[in-house]
Amino acid sequence: GENVEQHPSTLSVQEGDSAVIKCTYSDSASNYFPWYKQELGKGPQLIIDIRSNVGEKKDQRIAVTLNKTAKHFSLHITETQPEDSAVYFCAARSNFGNEKLTFGTGTRLTIIP
Amino acid sequence: DADVTQTPRNRITKTGKRIMLECSQTKGHDRMYWYRQDPGLGLRLIYYSFDVKDINKGEISDGYSVSRQAQAKFSLSLESAIPNQTALYFCATSDRGVGTGELFFGEGSRLTVL
């Protein structure tokens, strides 16, 4: 089955700096890669996703890049703000028609004012 | 009001007790899911349902059962709770499935089994 590794587990950055979270996956058939943000006491919320036919996707200060050859994808947050502090999860979904999203273990991002 | 509502939000129980976690949604989605979150392990799928007549096991279904009472309601049961079922449980919904659409999560039910 799919295995997703996520690094780092914790990340602290100064407000205004950039943050990068990286994930690797094992199943070359995976074709959908979402990123979820979980704020304290809340459920995860989708912030951006990318499909295997695209190399990069941006949404304002957030971007995701995908390298299918190396089987890794990354979340980039620029001009970080205090409200970016949260736990971020990457995930991968295999192309075998099931409903299984394999999640990474999460990254706790702290923005230092 | 939240689109996906979970009850209870917190529950402490003892080993061997039967526990039910309930989920209701107002999003009108057919697909509903139960996930378990443990520190350092991410989220893992317990069960999912495409409609009231379709229930499917996820990757960690042992020790759990579910009931889809209606399109909007999906309950998770622990028939005889054990301490290693202590975790944060999330219900989620989707209109197009995890490969094509967004998962909408509830706020979670924290279960502690003593």
C-alpha cells in the first residue's frame, strides 16, 4: 500500500519568512495530493491540492509542487502570518478506485511574531 | 451551525464499555467517513459509506462498527472499548470522493478509554 512520509514534524519561522513542508510517497500510481490545515480544536480543512498531471499550483501565498519522478511533493507558504500557525497534513491517493487517502504524520508550524 | 456536527466532543469511559460517536451533516453529501487521529500517526480511515446501503471497511476497522441511519447521519460504535482506542475521532463528508473532491471534517470527538 501507499506510504507517505512528511518532514519536518515541527517548524518554526519568523513572521514574514517562508515555510516549506515536504512529503514523499511510495506508490507511483498515486495521482492526487491534497494538503490539509488543522487549527487547534478544529477538524482538518483542505487548503490546496494538486493532481499528477500538474507540476505546480498556486493560490495566493500558498503553493504546492509535485515531482512525480522523485515521488515527492511540497507545500510552500510565503510571507507567513500568525494565522498560518497550525498542523499541516499532506496526503496521497492511489489511482485504484478506492476511498483511501494516506495521510502524512503532520507538521506543526509555528509563526514567531 | 457547523456543516458536520459530531457528538459528543469529549468522552471518558472505562475499558469494556460500549461507546457510540455520532455524526450528522447538512451538506447534502452522500459520502461519509470516520477517521482516527493519533499523535505522530496522522489520520487513518476506519469506515466509509457511499449511501445508506453501502458500508465499507477502511484500514483500521477491527474493534469498530458503523451505522448509516440516513443520508445525513453516520455513527461509529466501539462495542467494547479498550485503552488503545483512546484517540481523536473525526467524521468527514465528500460529494465526489477522496480522489476528486474535498473532505469536509467535523470538529472531532476526543475519546479516552481508561
